[in-house]
Amino acid sequence: MTTNGTFHRFQGTPGYIATGPLVDAVNCAIALGRPLLLKGEPGTGKTVLARHVAEGLGMPMLEWHIKSTSKAVEGLYVYDTVQRLNDSRFGTGDVADIRHYIKLGPLGRAFAASERLVLLIDEIDKADLEFPNDLLRELDEMRFTIVETGDEIVAKERPILLVTSNNEKELPDAFLRRCVFHYIEFPDVATMRKIVAVHHPHLEAKLLDQVLIKFYWLREQPELRKKPSTSELVDWISALLRSGISQKQLEEHIPFVGALLKKEQDVDALGRYGTQGGTIPARWADLGPRYNQ
Amino acid sequence: MFLDLFYGLRDEGVPVAIQEWQAFLSALAQGLHGADLLRFYHLGRACLVKSETYFDAYDRVFARVFKGVEGQLGDEVTDRLLDWLRDAKDLPQLTPEQLAELERLTSDELMRRFLETLGEQSERHDGGNRWVGTGGRSPYGNNGTHPTGIRVGGQSRSRSAVKVAEERRFADYRTDQTLDIRQMRVALRRLRQLTRTGLASELDLDETVDETCRNAGEIELVFRPPRKNDVRLLLLMDVGGTMDPYVEPMSQLLTALHDERGLRAFEPYYFHNCVYESVYTRARMLRADAVPTADLLRRLDERWKVVLVGDAMMNPAELLQPNGNIDPRRHSKTPGIAWLHRIVEHFDRAVWVNPEPTTEWDFVQTAKIIRRLFPMFPLTVDGITEAVQALIGARV
């Protein structure tokens, strides 16, 4: 972590390969005190980024995973009415003090925390269309009032907000205007080499060449419905290493294809290659130059 | 020229407002772009553009505005920048507070910093690599901890921002182009009207508390039906003839709608050219597939939303004359226009989605007639979004 007098700067961590633009976007969001909205193909590391930002800046982190039933106010606090009813019926707990039944949500805890922290709002697009709009004021002013008690919670330190979206729903303009936006592109071969090196530092260079050729070739096949992503590549390499497969075997076919392709139709489609539909390259190594610019 | 970027984006339909522009200026004032036009490009994109669908527009505008800037950051550019900074007050719709904010940001300090960094960059382009790691002599360094310390990944520096912009790698994400299924689904997600009907399976907290009180403290749980989508959709699709080129986007729309499980009810039918006495359950349109249009109107009440998809392109006689149906197997005494009238009158909301480019609409006589009956939208993500809005949004 570097402090240059004005704000904390994120510089990436050894466990996460961040491209220059991504690092700039993170720092821009921190400097402007605005949420950073992250989009990108599944498996490009949107969620993981938050953990590494927290690690890189040495701050604690809170996660708020959004579901289709999530409501904005739940992120601030929940008033557990049912528990209170229950306690009053059976004479347990201190029913007189409503504060016992107010439980702060992730956003509420981030505001109430005594130190600055990183808050991840994961998959915000899963919630109702109006969800982000309900948080506008809280995010702008970094404060909210607990209606039941009249208590006001004001953030001492503006938390660093990272918001991820999978594009299932469009987000409202008013919310977007307050965000810094970054689209995580699928890594090119050079970046992918660095990413793989983080997870499998002892992988042989020749084996990695083979692996990447097959991986990027698979991603180019239009017949496949779900393209394999970075996390699947990393898993696949683990599987290859554990099985101790030789480079020779890897040259000839694609072993453990189930680690890369998650849809039955895709595995079937690949199985039909050669008889109908696409063609499997005769010599994989010939594709090397194409994927190794 | 700076402002050209702002207005260029607006002209391209990118929804960028003064709020974002201020954020961008504030980021520049903090030196987040370093001394690098490429990072300036990325910073601008992060602050001004909020969806990858607009990245392509940003690339086009950026390439246009900053073309030729690199390598020749001479007096001319400096003058233009100075001009811009002076003209900043001409920004439209500024409140006094915003104006004050803007003036604060565009103060001499920012100007000096920006010019210095750009100037520095031109040096770099002339062959030197002097700004990297020379913390002490950089323009707004902090005793050697200059922001350029954040560089990550060396390869990006060798590419120029304008080159990156000119590559236009995000052209595929433009939404005004015809769409893919995922984008179509996103557009159709808005087709929602939530109501509470059906089985009571959700705890109604307020009622539970009230009932428990009435019950003298003995807990009385009250349930209510969860909120569900109440939208019923009738889809009528033109097939064959002039519609053949549009089989692909049409089938995507149909797939996306079939996937849209949230709908309360969904019925697709086919027609050729115009709706006459019958519509068809299958695209082959055999007699066995026919469903009388009048039956549809009887069976489906006015709450059904109607989407007609077709190019609205036919011989005027096919629309306006009795026996206009060009299919020799069928006779239709009622002209097509009358059926369209009945649809409009029967249903509360109906829209027409036209796969032809909007520029063609005015040259097709029948399309002009049909547009008087139905609001017409293009078969693109934006078009579908607007059509959905017309189906469930507030009436305008």
C-alpha cells in the first residue's frame, strides 16, 4: 500500500493480475469516492478483484451478495419483527428496547465501521430493477436513518464500494451516473500467461503453450454455447497436472474436456467435430503463432 | 477540443451528463491520468461511459477528437485547450453551484497540470522514456511519489490511445445493431407488471403484528400471495416473402420470449404480410394450423399486450382492399387494415416491431399507414426496450 498524501492507491496484488486500465479505474473510484461498477464475461475475476483490493490496501472487507429477493433496505438494516413478537409472547429477551432487534446489513456495517473498508456488492443486477435507485441517497451522502429508532448512522470513513453486474438487467441511469465504470475484457494470451503463472507457478512453458492453444481455440468455436473462462482454464490445468498427463498426450487431443465445457450439448458438439460441423486442427502446434502474438 | 469529446459523446447518443463530466475533470485534477494519453483515454472511459455498449461510440469520438494530438502537442493544441478552458462557462444547463464547481476545477492549477502532463507526453513520444520513474521531476509529483508509480503491465504503454480507440474492439457491443439473444433477454426483462395473485405463501409482517395484537399477544401469522408478473403477451409474426432476410433476428426474439419464464402467458402466432381472417400456430401456415383471428379477439381480453413483428411492406391493395390476401389458398372479404383496426381497438396496448431499418420506413406507403395505427419500433435492443416501455410504461 502506498500513501501519497491524498488517498490510498491500489497497485494490484501478487495473487491478482490487474491490467493497467483496471488499476486506474479502481484508483479513480477511490479518489473520487464513487462506487466502481464492474462488468465482464463470467469468470473474468470481477468478484475476486474486491478481495484483492482489500488485501492490497490492507483494509477489511464486507460482502453483500444480491439475490432476486434482495431489498435495498436490507443492506442498511433489518428490523427483526418476528423475533421480537416471539420474545414478547414467550417472555424472553429485552423486548422493551427495539435496538436489540435492529441488525445492520453489510452496507450499514460498512458505514458504522470505525475504519475504512472495502464493500463488495455482488451481482447487483440480480435484484429488482429499482434496487439500485433505492440506494442513491445513502451512497451519495453515506448516511442513513434507522426509522424505528430515529438513530442516524453516518459513515466516518467513506467505504470503497465495488459493484459487480452480469448484465442480466440494465441498471438505472441515475445510479450509473454516480459510478465509475470498468468492463473487464477477456484476457489476451500475454495476460493469461501471467494469470496462469500466479496459480501454477511451476507449469512447464511448453505445456502451457499447448494448453493455451487449445483453450483459445475452444473459445473461438461458434458451436459452443458457453465459452470456457479463466477460472475453468485454471481448474483444467490443475486436473492436467494432477493426472500427470504427458505433453505428448496433450498434443493429440483435449483431455478432461469436462473441466472446460459445462454444457452437455457443447461436449456433444465437440464430439461430433470431424464428422459433421467443425474441424479439429490436424496439428495443434500450427495454431501456435495465431494465439501467441 | 476537450469539450468536443463531451459533445461528441452526446451527439453519438451516449448518455453523459454534467455530473460525469465533473467527475472526469476532478479525476484529471488529481492527476489520475499520469502523463499518458492512453491512460487519459481509459480514465475518460471509466468516468464518462457507463456501459460497454457505448464503448464503440466512445472509441469513435475519441479517435476523431484526439486524432493527430499525439506527437504534435505544440502551441496549437495548447491554444485550443486554453480556449476550451475559457469557454467552459458555455456549458448548457448549469446551475450556479455547478458553475462554481467547474470554475474551481478548471482553475489555472488544473490547466497548468494538464498542459504539463500532455507536454511531457510529447517528449516521451519523441523517443525519450523520461517520465517513468523520474518521480522528482514530474509535474505534480509528491516528493518523488509521483502517480506514475502505479503503472502495471508494461505492454500497454507501447500502444497509443488513438490506436486503441481506432481498433474499435467494442463494435460488437453496440445496441443499435440487431441484437443477440442475451441482449434481447435483457431488453425483455422489463416486461413486468407485478401483482399479488395466487397462493398465499409469503409472510405479511404488518398484518401479522396487527393480528397478533388483536389476539392479545398470541402470535397469529398472516400470509399473502407473493408478487408475480402479470404480463400476458400475444406475439404476431410476419413470415415469408420480404421477411425472409429477417429469419435470424425473428427467431432470436422468439427464443428470448420463450425463455422469458416470468411472463404469465405467452402466445405466438404467424401471419403473412398482414393479419386477415386467420393467424397460424406454425410458420408453415397450413390450413390445419389456422386459428380464426376473431377467436383470438374473443378469447384474449384487453389486458393482453400485443406485439406485431413485420416489415409492414406490401402492395397497398393487400392492406386496403377486400380479398387483399395474396395467398391464393385463402380469401379474405375483410381488408387487412380492418383487422388491424380491430386489434388496436380490442387490446389496451399494441406495438409494431419492424425489422427494416428505420430509414426505410418513410418510403414504404403501407408502413406509413400502419404507423398511424401502431407505435412502430425497430428490431434492435433499443427498439425492443422502447417497445416494452410503450407496452407497460406510463402513457405519453
